[in-house]
Amino acid sequence: MIGKISAKKRMKNSIFLILFIIGALILRIGYLQLIEGNELKEKAYAQQTSDRSVNAKRGTIYDSTGKTVLAVSSTVETITINPGNIKEEDKEKVARKLSELFELDYEKTLKKVKKRSSIETIVKKVDKEKTNELRTWMNENNIKEGINIDEDTKRYYPLNSLASQVIGFCGSDNQGLNGIEAKYDEYLKGKAGTISRITDASGGIIDGAAEEYTEPQDGDDLILTIDATIQGIAEKHLKEACIDNKCTDGGNIIVMNPKNGDILALAGYPDYNLNEPFAVDENLSKEEQTKQMQGVWRNKAISDTYEPGSTFKLVTTSAALEEGITSPDKEGEFCCIGHIEVAGVKMKCWRYYNPHGSESLRQALMNSCNPVFIGLGQKIGVHKYYEYLNKFGFFNITGIDLPGEAGSIFLKEEKVGPVELGTISFGQRFEITPIQMATMLSTIANGGIYIKPRVVKQIISNVEKDENGNEKVTNIEPQKGERVISEKTAKEVLSMMGSVVSEGTGKNAKVEGYSIGGKTGTSEDGVNTNKYVTSFIGTAPIEDPQVVILITLYNPTGEGGHQGGGVAAPVGGQLFSEILPYLEVQKNE
């Protein structure tokens, strides 16, 4: 009896175990089918196919005219191999030919040819002259499989170094690495295509299996605000200025349309050839080579800060006029005795040895007299002064459509005492970017309304069409901000800037027949560095400003010295003399 019970129990347990196993298998199959099905399907497809990527053609970059090409993609070819489809007796021969033709290391190439993989890249972006030579050799040696020659694209910059720090360049995989190429990579890069083919378990091609081709989609074209002619003018005069004045740390020039924020030119020196972005001095160490490359790639007008010096007196002037503290032409309103005492500290005028004496505000700006602006700063007060700094955009980045924009460096408002406010009032002991400075003057030249700078004005799709079947064009509209100062104040500041150029420290920027306003600046580049930053900022014509120019030169060490009036202002005059006629601005009668 006990034996029968045990047999039944064993049978019961066996049935239960079998049912449990069957249930577990059903659950596992269900999990594989329903939960992991898509993923496993993709893995199976990947194992059974050989995919080769076909790069899309990057969009073309044009200057503001839409005619001058700044960056374009040309057709080249990429060589890949399917090692499993190259006959064993041909492997060394193939490796030798590939290494000779494309100047590659033979041992490394042979290793790829003998590798147990479905696909290996041999060389990218080869001119068709070379690939046609390979095709001829393959026919002569009856090698029909295992070597793939696929269409690819290569970025080319027809004007070499023009606007190099604005445009940027691409990497080997066609991705944007700097400048506009990086900022607008999503639009420019397009969508890569593929060439797929069914393979066997070892990665070999199955006879009769056709290749499936997915066509790449070309990237969008861009129309910049940069005018190639004005950019060329700016780069020419910047290079001359940096060489003639021995500017050890280079310089930059910004040319901006104050009515819509268009950056017409953004030049940096030294620059580099966009077609050879990694070219370096071979005599330098690896560390120095890297530093050299990063130095020329860097757009200092956007990414670096500096002390603006006396050009910043335009901000103090604007705030004081807007608050009704002063007026442009009240005779004897101020008196320069060579210094001003603030909280027990004697703060000198730059011409302390020969004080300016009795002055109006206009004369003080013409003379760039520090004590007058220190005194105005005290009358405006810290809180109100910081309100104007904020409204002029100095506490935020401008949002220009270029990568790597830096912000300003100011003391926190609560830490600013009378002496600190005094130094800020004449442009020292804080740092801003050149693009912030150019935007400030554009605000004044735009009648007191803030205008955001921009570098791209149109995106043209090479895929999407509009309702009329034409290429879809997306316009990037100018962006205006709030009113910062009244139109009356803006006109008064422009008028006084005109006097600075006609009679004051900026007279070297004069151009016959045009009414030009400007302000010079000289500041220390850091504390106790014995380096200086020299600058000139200007606009023309004063009656209806069409263009704003900022020249910034870093550490001029030439015989001409480092004063803004003697070094930077003449460059401003040269620029205005060529740019204004080009823009068809009429001369005064």
C-alpha cells in the first residue's frame, strides 16, 4: 500500500514538473516574442546584412548676397572591404595595392584584409582619380568582390581663410567641429544613406543577393549675414594693423548693421586656412601645437573678455543724459583739475600732468576726461547704473548664433562701493566681450532700442518644398529688445561721438565727406601685466547710422604706442573709407 502511494506521488510530482517546465518555456517564448522581439529581429538583421554608410552632402554656406560660396561639399569616394569575400590567395596582393595606392601602412592594411569581420574601412574621402586607378587594377586582376568603392563627400572652402573663425570646419565624419559648421550642424549635415546586402553567417556575400540602396538626404543651405567683400576689407586692415603695431596677442574687428543686428564682418587675427585646420608648426612640441591650433580656431570677439576702457564712457554718458543729470553743451559744467577724490581715494585723469580745466559734457567726451565720468557715475548711483548695464545687455550673453559665447565679469552690485563705481564709470576693472560692446553701440545707433546680433539670416531646405514646389526657405527674423534709452538721448550721444572724431581723440578716424562718430579706448590687459588693449568703436553716418565698427587690438608693442587714438582710430578711418562707399552711403554735400 505504501509503495502504491509513493508511486502515485512520484507520478504527480513528475506531471507537475513537466507542466512547470512547459509553462516556463511558454513564458520564455512569449517574453522573447513580445518583449524582446523587435530587438532580436534587429540583431538578426544586423548579423545577416552588411551595411555601408553613404554620407549626405552637407548644405552649402553662402555669404549675405547668396552668390559667394563660403563652404561647399564636393563628391569624393570611400574605400571599404568585406574581408570574407576576398579570396585567401588574393589577400596579400590586395593589401599591397591598397597600401601603395593610398599611402597606407602595409602591415595594418593586411591585418584588416585578414580580419574576421563583415566590413572594414580602408580610406575615406579619396579623389576619383585614385579610385579610378583602383577600379582599373581590380578589372586587370579579376577581383570582383570584397572591395567597395562608395560615393562620399568632402568639405571644401573656396576662399580658404576668409571668415575662418565664423565658418568653422568639419571632422573626418562630416560633423561640424567649430563655428557655424558646429552651431548649425543639425541643419547642414543632412541624413546619411546606406547600402545593405544580405550575407551568410561568416559575413560573406550570398550569390545573387542584390544590394539595397537608401539614398542620403542633402543638408540645408545657409545664407549668412556676413558680406564677403566687407569681411575681406576687415581682414585686410586687421592684419595690417596687427603686424604694423606688433600686436602680440592679435586682434578682432566687428562690423554690424545696427538696424537689424546683421554681423556684416567678424574678423580675427591670426586666422587659419579652413581647408587645412590642423596645420601646425612641426618644430613645436605637441602641447605647443595644440595650443597654436586652439588659438587660431578661437573666436576671441565672442569667446574672450577684455576691459573696454574709455569706449565704455558711452554707457555712462547715455545713463547720465537719460536720467537728466547733465546735458551735452552746458559750458563750464565740469572742471578737470587732473584728478577727483572719491571716498578718500585720489583717482587721476589720464592727462593729470596738464588738466583739461573747464569742460562741457561734449568736451569731456572729446577729451576722454576720466574725472568727469567718475563724477557722473557717483551721481547716477550704483543701483541705477547697474540697471542700465542690465538694459544694455551686459549681464547676459547676446545670444549670437555662434558657439562658445562668453559672459561678462562684473562685481556683484552689493559689493560695489564708490571707488569701484568710479572705475566702472570710465571702463576699467570689469570685463565684457567685444560682441557685447558692438551690440551696445548698435543699440544707441538704433535710436535706443536693443538689437540682437545674428550671423545666419536664411535656411534653405534641399529636401522640403513650399506650397509652390520651390525650395522651402526659412527666414530668421531680426530680434529687437526693449528700449534702453530715448531717441533724444541716442541722438545726443551720436552727436557728441561726432565731435570726438571731428575734434577729439578719435580724429584719426575722419573720412572726408562722411559724418562719423566714435570713441577711443585704452585699458590694461589684466593687473600689472604691462599689456594693453587698444580699441576704437564708431558708427556712420551719424544722421542715420548704417554701420557700427569695433576694432580691438591686443597688446600693441610697436613704435606707435598703445593709445586708442593713435593705433585703433586710424584703422576705423580706413574701414569706413572703404565700407561706406561699398554700401552706397551718400557723401555729405
